[in-house]
Amino acid sequence: MLRKRDLGLGVLAMSGTAFLWSIAGLCIKTVDWNPLAIAGVRSLIASLIILVYLRRPNLHFSFPQVAAAIANTGTMLLFVSANKTTTAANAILLQYFSPVLTVLLGALMLHERPKPEQLIALPLVTAGMAIMFLGDLRGGRLLGNILALASAGTFSLYFIFMRMQKDGSPLESILLSHWLTAGICAAAQLFLPAPQLSAKALAGVGVLGLFQIGLSAILFSAAIKRVPAAHASLIAVIEPVLNPLWVFLALGEVPKATTLLGGAIVIATVAAVSAIGMHRVRNRPA
């Protein structure tokens, strides 16, 4: 049975994961490489970090382990492709349709029935995200929008298949996904111009590999063992909310009022869901 301490640690780990995921946009701007080169080198570095942490990875190639790896690889590649073929705002907003899918799939595949506060949070989070990107949303290209929606599906499945491994070690799935991503990107890179090496680019891709998806992988694997998939997916929505903060701190670009309002709605909703969940666990009969 889930204890309050376990849930609290899981919420903190998932919040840290979203925090690290959110630095991607700013760091990628410092790397003047094509997206596949960035994704491939980033995944290669992250896999080394995970290997050091695991020491002896348990690769049993069970269905959840392999399925989670494929889902994570699909999410990374689909999101990169969506960003190249539709607007960034469309890609982010459509990908973060994933909490709705995670609630549905969690109930069907994991038998984790959504709590009332999670169901109430879904429209609030969606409204907050829509307000954040108000004015930035445009029609975009149909293909890009479809790819972004597909990435929402694979992102949701990633949470589901990782949660299936809550009694084991889900981190090996992320290791496999980064090997798979690095391999695909390396093959594609054979047909693309070689990236130009510079101190700035190497520093940027190093931060991406070490922290943005390396350390975050360790935190996420700890979180998903302690937090139901639907709850974890809701916390992940903090990621795009934090992006304007990094732009403000690094570039001095003041966020719009709608960005602040939408972000406040999302963060307040996620915080309320987490607080209610911990209150429920604390008051559950022993």
C-alpha cells in the first residue's frame, strides 16, 4: 500500500524530472546542430550516465521494458519532427494532451482508477495550457499537428509501461530507449551534414545529456514507482510552464500576462492534486 512518505518522494522526484525536462528548449538554442544530431549525442551521453548509476543493468527484455523503451524513443523522435513541421506552440500543446490519454489508459491497462481531483484537474490544466499559448497558436501544418498528437500517444504509453515496472527497475527501459535513439540518429546522420564542433555546442549538448535527460531519467524512474501514472503525467505538465522562466532569466524576455496566468493555473492545479493525494494517503485506515 502506498505510504505518504513514498508519495511525497515520488511527487518531488517527478517535479524534479519536469524541472530538468524544461531546460531543453533553452539549451538546444545554444547548439547549432540539426535536431537528429542533438538528439543522438544527447541520448548517447545520457545512456552513459544511466550505466554509471545502474552499474549492472538488468536487461530482461520483458514486454513492459521493451515497450517503454520504444514509446520513449518514439516520443523523442516524433516531438522533434513535430517541431520541424508545425509551430512550437502547437507541438507543445498537442503533446500535452497526454494526461487525458494517461488517465484513460491507466484505468484500462493498470487498473488505476483516476481520483476525482485528477479528473477535475484535466480541464483546468488544459485551460491553463491554452491560455499560456493564447496568441501563439496557429493552424500549422496538418502533418506536424498529427505528429504532435502521435507524440502525445507515445508519451502517455511511456508512463503506462514504466508504471507497469513499479515493482522492478524501470530505469533499464530508459537506457534501452537512449541506445535506440542514438542508433537511429547515427544512421540518419550519415545522410546529413556533419555537425560543427565548438565549445558552446559541446557544452550545450553536454548539459542536455547529463542533466536534461540523464539525471531526469533517474528521477523519473524513482517517481513512477511511487506515483500513479495519471498523477505523474499531470505533474509533467509543469515542464512547458517553466520554459518562459528560463527565457526570462537567460534572455530577459518578460513573459506575457496570459503566459503568467495560464502557468499559475497549471501549477496551482498540480499542487492541489498532489496535496489532496497526500492527504488521502495520510488519512487512509491502516
